[in-house]
Amino acid sequence: MSESTYLQLRSLVTAGGELQLSLRQAKLPEPAADEVVIRVFASPINPSDLGLLLGPADLSTARAGGTAENPTYTATIPSQAMKAMAPRVDQSMPVGNEGAGIVIKAGADAQKLLGRTVAVLGGGMYAQYRVIKAAACLPLPEGTTPAEGASCFINPLTALSMVETMRRENHTALVHTAAASNLGQMLNKICLKDGVALVNIVRSAEQAETLRKDGAKYICDSTSPKFMDELTDAIAETGATLAFDAVGGGKLANQILICMEAAINRKQTTYNRYGSPVHKQVYTYGVLDNRPLEIDRSNVGMAWGVGGWLLTYFLEKIGPQATQKLRERIAAELKTTFASHYTAEISLVEALQPEVIAAYNRRATGEKYLINPNKGLQ
């Protein structure tokens, strides 16, 4: 590989129903006047990245290939999933939504960024270098490492936007599932700092303890035999009528609605055959559970809603000025409220090893992997 080329991770879905991951050499262009060249040292693997990286492939069919220095990874995509893949068939796509690195080249109008450590939400970040508009870069505070700034967009912006959604939709408290995740821990810190009541739903005693150490007050373990009673009590005390669900499948969203309705009805003095008139809303934003979402309407009344929620759409809705305020808060609290912790730092080559893919694709709460495209090459 010459100085004018670099490696990037690519994901391809073939017309024959196959997922192909590989490392490709790309030409490194000179930056335009308003562009910079970033040497990428840190890019997290988020659930949204896995959607593009692995798609709906059946990983039990995976096959490793290539060489030790240039591996490939192939898996079969079930035929019923190929219709949804039609827009990306036979297109080799770069992966990695966000990341951070050091600006090594800058165009004439972007010289102030030369040598700075910056974070970017620009796609194609699982690559040794990234050429991007200077306006897309978030200069990190002095002394911040790329690893510390790698996750300063998706999870922090998502957590802040959940609270902003609550305010804009006239709710006063929140429920959050998979609450011990990296994002969940950030949301807990935001709510503690902003005085917002938050009900955290976790899946184990260990996860509950993680949040408890961070000061969380309301924690409900979905594996507890008293889960529904405990969740109803927490919702009754906080008045939460809005939930963000990272699970996305199964019965959990329905259980939250049932508990919200039960909590509200504790305060009702008259019977209403249509249930409480107070609107209850659950937004699903993740797919930790691939099963269909189950809703039993019998105990939730008539004033409720379940829908999808996506950070990109929300930021478009609130506009650039409001988004910039959220970004400024992230930069100011990068090492406190929005600090991220990683299970492991892996190279591009390691990111294509079957056992490593199996590990980061578990999407286990509290586990987060960081790709350093220049690992071993500094």
C-alpha cells in the first residue's frame, strides 16, 4: 500500500443472496479548499453500524477467507430478507457512522483544523483515512484522545434527544430499556444532572448494580418475578408516560404500556370504560430482539401509541441551531456525562475475524467495541 492509498472496510450484498465483507484499497484524494484529511484512530461499533455491516445475514453460515493480512468474511442472506436489500444489491458500501482522529491535511479554507483531534459523524469511518468537509468536524477539547471522542455523536446525541423529545411532547419523566448500556448510562447521567425522573429497565442484577453505582434511583429488573409490580410502582412515583425501547421485539413495550396505564389508574376517582385519557407513548429505537412486537390492547386503554424513533429524523426535525446546542453540550461534558468505555480495541483485520464478529454482534449490554483502523501502523 502506497502513501496515496489506504484500507477501508466494505460490506457488499450480492444479487445471489450473499453478504461479503472485505478490506479494500482506496485512493486518498487531496482535500478541497473546505475539506480535511483525518487519520482515523477510533470508530465505535454501534448497533446502527451492524445493520449496514452485517445486514440480515445468517451468521451460522459464515465462512472466513482471504489471507491473514487481507481477510474476507462471507455469509448467506435468507431469501425472505433479500427484498429489503434490493436498494443496496451489488453495491460495495463503506461502513462506520462515527469516529475520531487527527487532521493530517487541510484545504486552504480549513487550515485552523490542521493537527487537531476531531470527531466526525460522516460514514465510512472504518478506514485508515477519511476525507470530509471541515464543517462536519467537531474539534475536541485540548488533551482529548481519539478514543475519548470516538462516540461523541450517536449515543450522546441520542440520549440528549430522548430528553428533548420528552420536553417537546409534554411528558415529564422517562422509561428506558437496556438501561445499563453505554447509551443508557449516559441517559441516566443526563437525567440526574437535569432533574428528570428516569425509570431504568435492565435484565440482570449485575446491570442494576452498574446503574445504582452511578446514582440511578429507579431500577427495574425484567427477570424479577415482581417486575410488573415494581415497574408500576416506579412509573406511579415518577409519572412517566414516555418510554424509549432498545429491545424492539417481544412483549416488553406492551408491559411498559400496561404498567403506565395501571399507574395512572391508581389516581383515577371515576371509572372510564375506555381507560385513562392520558396518552402513553413507547418509541422503539433498537432491535435487540428480532421477534415481532407484541401488543395486547386489553389492559392499555385507548390513549397510547407505539412507533419507531430515529435520531437522524429527530435532528432534521429540530433543525441545525438546536442540534448545535446539543453538540456543544457533548463537547463540554465529553469526559464526564458522555464518557464511553470499551470492551476491546480491534484493528480492521481483527474486525473481520469470525470469533471477533460473533463477539461484537452479541450486542450485549455493557459491551462496546472500538475499531482502530491504524492499530499497529502508528
